[in-house]
Amino acid sequence: MRKTLPWLSTRGPAKGPLNPPRRRAAWLGPTALARVVSLGLMVWASAANASHYAIADVPRLITPGQVEKLHKGKVETTEDLLNKGAKSKDRKALTKATGLTGPELLVLVHRCDLLRIKGVGSEMVLLFEAAGVKSTADLVAKDPAAMTAATESANKTAKISEKPPTEPQIADWIGQAKKLPQVVENK
């Protein structure tokens, strides 16, 4: 016989308008517990990784014309683009499916690669590019102080960001980039 908590019991005093029947909360069952645990894991996992965007949501990185072509290649998010374009042979197939050129796709894939870093959005990707950093592999090789100076200089020229990153932010991003696997083939 299964015991229930008295306040969750379906049995109780007489039913009526002043005393409605009590129902056991549906979320307390074993499947509901599994749902809560999986939701917690999803929240934890998303906190550990940077966000990926729908390709149409980053118009500063991917033009509307490129978005249309990428949709033909069944690319919906920046993560899809990174997964489908990281390897040279996959990029060739994506070139055929989308009509984009190989070098154009490689630039877009590198941008998506930089988006894997938590705290880096489209504005920072453009600022990194203006400072000479095109991928996470480039970022790993940079010194935080030198990179800060490069981004400040690039931002003065190109006026990309109203609030350029600080040296501690850049140091954090470099640290994150060092922990990321290098997935993009540059061939």
C-alpha cells in the first residue's frame, strides 16, 4: 500500500462547494521527477556553454541573402552552421547546397566558432575581426593586454561597440577559448 501525504490525498472530508476534492499534484510522480531533473540538467548545460542563435537573428554577422541560401542547406542556427561547416569536406557539400563560396562559408563558420565563447556576441565577433582575430584559434594565441589595445584601436577606427571589452573580459574569453576544442579545419 502506498502512503501519501495527508494534504495531497485524494481521500478526505466530504466533497462539496465549500470543501472541493483534493487532488494529488501531477508533478510529484516519478516521471515528473525525471522531468524536473532533466530540466535542471538543461539549465546547467546551457549555463556552461555560450548561446547559439537562429541565423536570421545575427544580421551583423550573416546577411539576409546568406540566410536565405543557408536555409536551402538546412542550416537554421549558428550551431548548425558550425557543425555542418567545420570540416573541409562538409563545407564543400554545404557550398553546393547553398550556393555560397567556400571562403565566404569559412568566414561565417569562424564567426560561429567565436560565438561558442560565453559572453561573446555578434558585436564582439566583429570587433575581434577588426582587431585581426578571425577564430578561436587566433584568440588563443593572443595576450590579453595586447588584445585589449588592439580592440580599442579597432573600435576607435570602425566604431563597432559603444562599450569595448575590458582586459579582464578579454582574459576570460581567451581562457575559455583555450578550453574549447578546435573544430574548424582551415583547408
